[in-house]
Amino acid sequence: MDFAFDARTEELRARLLAFMDEYVYPAEAVAEEQRALLASPWDTPAVVEELKAEARRQGLWNLFLPDAEYGAGLTNLQYAPLAEITGRSPHLAPTALNCAAPDTGNMEVLSQFGSEQHKKQWLEPLLAGEIRSAFAMTEPDVASSDATNITTLIERDGDDYLVTGRKWYISGAMNPDCTIFIVMGKTDPDGSDLRRQQSMVLVPRDTPGVTVKRAMKVFGYEDHSHGGHAEVVFDHARVPVTNLIGEEGGGFAIAQARLGPGRIHHCMRLIGMAERAIELMCRRAVSRDAFGKALAQQGVVHNWIADARVTVEQLRLLVLKTAWMMDTVGNRGAHTEIQSIKIATPRAVVDILDRAIQLHGAGGVSQDFPLAELYASARTLMIADGPDEVHQRSLARRELKKYV
């Protein structure tokens, strides 16, 4: 395994680091100021559109898509260090580069499984950054970590489907630019194969029967940066049968294909979040005195910083190995590694952020530093894309099979 950056990765890293320094970091405070003046908190601040235009001008656009027909054509191993850099400003940089979830996963689904009509109508404007999208899977009334529990119905009615169900924490759905939902539901709720009961359909936001009911809070506050997380009700929302993605009964398999890259992208960005936390810890430690000496001279601070550095280096190697395996043996062949990073990375980064918050005192939980927002994001990722315990269960079963 050779994790050395090739020439293209080095060139893109240099350009992206410069873009972050010159445009993204200065825009963080501007975006918050502009958001406070918007008619709706879910509208996009003007500076975000300026960042998108500049990123596109510089060729830092759709870097996540390995298919050169639609994206940059990078391998997972090439994209990993770039996604890490965007993780240093996770609520701004990915959007600026059109590399933000859930759009990334939705674009992957449409590029791999969508019809030519789907690609023309929805993929192309998503690739251009003209619209946003949402992935409607999680439900409040069942344990959605087990996709077979989903109760939303997708019922055939002539040449149409009727979609009925209630979803929540649908990321991006509060954004007025979110014009399309990929909805996971059951087309064959009584089927004997539990993993062939589900299908995915495209439901435009303006479809009668679709109601974006309310914004869901995260740790008690509204997450404006991603366009919010919403509760969405589908009440016999009628869409043509041609809006089916793939085939009936293929929803579970499509979801698994979507989540593999999604999980590693999250882990890549989490490492960037940890790097920013370490930087903030070090800057705070050398600039503050307590009990007669700088925080940087306190032994416990040394331990926190050293442990954080060791942890990040370990996580990065595991993520790079996973990226390399996905490139060489495919997502299925890298299943154990994908689950391993999904378990290890959010948990470890939450701990690093917790220490950084502690070092900043009251400032750590304030809006004056990005740490509280980063903490909320990292902690949420211990639940998103399958809670850690689900991955631990699957991983343990795979290990045990070796001895049975």
C-alpha cells in the first residue's frame, strides 16, 4: 500500500489549501453575519454563492465523483486528502466545492442508477450547483438503523406511484433550493425477502401531498449551515412510475452502494475537523496563562495535544487504507475497513473536540469559536449513516465467522 500523494493530488491540495486560506476561512464570519439579515434563516448567504463561483472558476468543483464524465475522476485515495482539508470548515467548504452531503450521495445514486431522464432533469442541475436535494430515509416511528423497518409505502396506481409516510432529520430539506427528494419506501411490504421490499423514487418538492413540516433541531439549535434537517410528510404524493430509481425491490442495494462512499467522505472530513481542533488548542495554549504560567506549560495540556496528534495520525492511515481498498477491491471488498473507520473516527474526533472545548473554557461552547458546532457535527455522525452499534454488530459477526 502506497499512500504517497501523486502529482495530481499534490497540485489539487496546494490549490485547495490556498482557496481555504484566501476565501473560505474569511467567509465563515461573513456567512454568519449575512444569515442573520436574511428573510429566512434557511436562505443561502450571498457569500456562499460567491465561494461556489470562485471554486468553479478554479476547477475545484465536484471533486468527489470518481466518474470523469460527471466529476473530477479522482480515486478515493486521491480525494481523501482533499476532503480532509474541506473538513476544517465543514459547514462551508464542502458546499463551496459542490461536495456537500446529501447532494454528493444523491448525485452518485443518479449517476449510477438513474435513467437518462433522471440525469437530464436532476443530475445535471445538481452537478451545476443550481439546485439542492435530500435523501428521505429516516423515520421517527421505527428504528431506521434497520432499513427493513421502514414503513413509508410506495404503492402502484396505474402509471403512477403514491408515496405515503413520515420522515425526519432529512438533511437539506429546509433549504428553498432543495427541489428533489430521493425517497426510500416499500413497494412490496409483504414480500418474503426483507431486503427486496424497498425501492427508491424521485419525488419533486412541489408535488401535491409533500409537506416540509418543521425544522429538526440538533443539540437544541437549528443547523442552518446544511439547509437544516426537516420532518417531511408524504401524503399520497403522486409521481410517475418513471421516477423509480433502478428497479422495484432494489432500494436496499442502492442504499448500501450510496452509504459506502458517504461514510468514508464523512470520516475524511472528520479528520480535517480534528486537525482544526488541534490547531485551535495549540493557539489557545500558547496565548493564555493560568496559575502563573502559560497553558502550554501545563502537563495535562501536553497530554491532550500529544494524544490528539497520535490519534489523528492513526485515523488518517486507516482512512487511507480504506480508500485504497475501495479503489482496488471495491466497496464490498472494503466492507470491514469501511465499518472500522465509521466506528473509530467519529468517536475519536468527538474526544479531541471535547478536549479542545475544555481548553477554551466558556469560549469553547460559545459562537466565537467553531468548536461547539464541530462537536455537534461529529457527535451526530456517531448516529448518522447507521449508529456505531450497528456497525460493531456486523463487524463482530464477520470476525466470529472465521472461528465457526
